[in-house]
Amino acid sequence: MKNQIINNYLSDAISSFRNYKKLAEKAMAQISDEEFFRLIDEESNSIAIIVKHIAGNLKSRWTDFLTSDGEKDFRNRDSEFVSENDTRESLMQFWEVGWQILFDNLEPLKPKDFEKTITIRSQSHTICEAINRQLTHYAYHVGQITFLAKHFRSTEWKTLSVPKNKSAQFNNFMNENKGDKRKQIELVQEFGEKQ
């Protein structure tokens, strides 16, 4: 029973990471290169900077996940918040590398691995704590990406959630798809694409 719970948790976490990645990418697909780098004020981060930060965090936290501290010596976190000589293409490549490192280190985990503790910035974490920490961190930043992309697209925005004034139709759609094993975020996206 314990192994089943761990396997279910891990499967759900991996699926959630994939869905947040997809959500960010669908938001970014709607914006121009200029908007990708645009700052809305002097204290804000552009989508480009958020992408760079997430990618740097992914690479640091998930490289040798079980055997070394999550804050790697090779990481220069402060440089993630500066856009110098970055291109959208180079940042999206960095993004892909970071996510691949996450999946390469999460997918092979076994229930026995959940008995271990790891460190992040010298603080001890259970495997569940470390996964939850990163899942909520990335969800936070994906929300920022989505908010900025929606702001830039304004009336041209193609929703990534239940469209306004469509809750009843969405509930009907969910009832029609009762046995569907996909997460709600995936079903929301499918529903939105049909509108």
C-alpha cells in the first residue's frame, strides 16, 4: 500500500510538472519576441527573465538530485535576473534542458528513494518536501508568465483556463468526460480550444 501511495504521488507530481511546463509554453506561444523581453516597470521581470530563472533553478535543483545539494556551485542565481545577450531561442533551449534534467531525475525514482533526505541550500528535505517545494515554485512563476502574456495579448488572448461566462458549459464538458484520466488542466485546455 505504501509503495502504491508513493507511486501515485510521483506520477501526479510528474504530470503536474508537465502540465505547468505546457501551460507556460502555450502562454508564451501567444506573444511576440518583443513582448517576451518586455518589462512592465523597472522592478518587474520580463517573461524572458522568468524563463531564465526557472531554467537555472531546474538545472541546479535537479542535477544529481539525490546526491548533491540543490544549490549547485555552477549556478549564478543573480545572473538569471539580468538579460544580457540572451535570445528567445537561447533561453528556450535553456528552458528545455532544465525541464529535461527534472524529468530525467524524477521519472526513475523508486519508493525506496523516498526514504532518503536531500539538501537544498544546506537545509534537509524529504523527497516529498523537495518535490513540493519545486512544484509550487514553478507554478508561481508559470502564473507570472501567463499573467504577463495575457496582459500583452489583451483582447487577442486565447484563454488557457475556463473562459469567462462558460462555467456551466465547462461543467457539462467535464460530466461528458467523467472517465477521462487526464488532469483538469488538460481538459480545460481542450475545452478552451473548442470554444
